[in-house]
Amino acid sequence: MPFPDLATAIAHYNRINQYGQANGMTLTVPAAGHAEYRMVVQPEHLSSPGTAHGGVLAGLMDAALGAAALALAFTTGELVSTVEFKINYYRPVLLGDHLHAVAQVEHAGTSLVVSSATIYRRPADAPTAEAMAVARGLGTFNRYPASKRAEVLHKHE
């Protein structure tokens, strides 16, 4: 394994993940094969007054699905890349909403990993309200040896 443990691998990923940083996304990994992302909807995420663009949720969904697969792949010295994913949108997401994406691996084969996730929202004006599901997704990821991306991995040393 290119990292001594999962926590070190995730810390490194958080440092190099420019997309997550640019969008105010915070990743936590409670265990291998599980991931959670949090973010708050900002004005730059809107497609119409007060309403987030669907691409914001799609980006968060892909990140969460991929992070769950990556959290598993890291344990065997591998990385992953997205093959495909789908998303179902349930409800609109509004400016200031607190989003929480929860993802887990559903299947791990020798070459592909499948993960699922749900994105929940809490309104900005009621952050203690019960979380409401706003989207659900399913993704497939190719797993490959981390040695193929050694230039990225060795930046942590």
C-alpha cells in the first residue's frame, strides 16, 4: 500500500483535491468503503435565483460515490476512476442549504467497484431540522494499481 494507513491516504487526497476545495466540500471517511461529504450551497452554485444548478449535486454525487470506492481501493494499494454514474433528483436545493452526501460501496469486484449514495439537505434557516433526501445515485468505478499514478501518490512523502 502506498500509504501507511487509510487516514493518511484520505488526508493526502484532501490536500490534492482541488475540485473539493474550490466547492467548499469537506470529506470524511468513517471506514473503508464509506465516505461522507458536506458542503453549503453558495451564490456561485445557483442556476436561477435561489436554486442550485443540478450540476452542483451531480458533482457532489460523483465525489461521494468515488470517495467511497477510493476509501476501499486505498486499502489494497489501488486507485479508482469513474466509469459511469446516475443520479435521481428528488427536490430542489436552495441557496445556503447544508448538504450531506453519504456513500458506501455496494459491490467490490477485481476490476470494478459499485457504490451508492444519498444527498441530504438541511435548510440554512433551520440547520437543526430533520435532513431531507434531495438526490440518490449509483456509480461504477474502475480500480487500478496506484503505481500507475505514482507521481501523485509520492507527493505526500
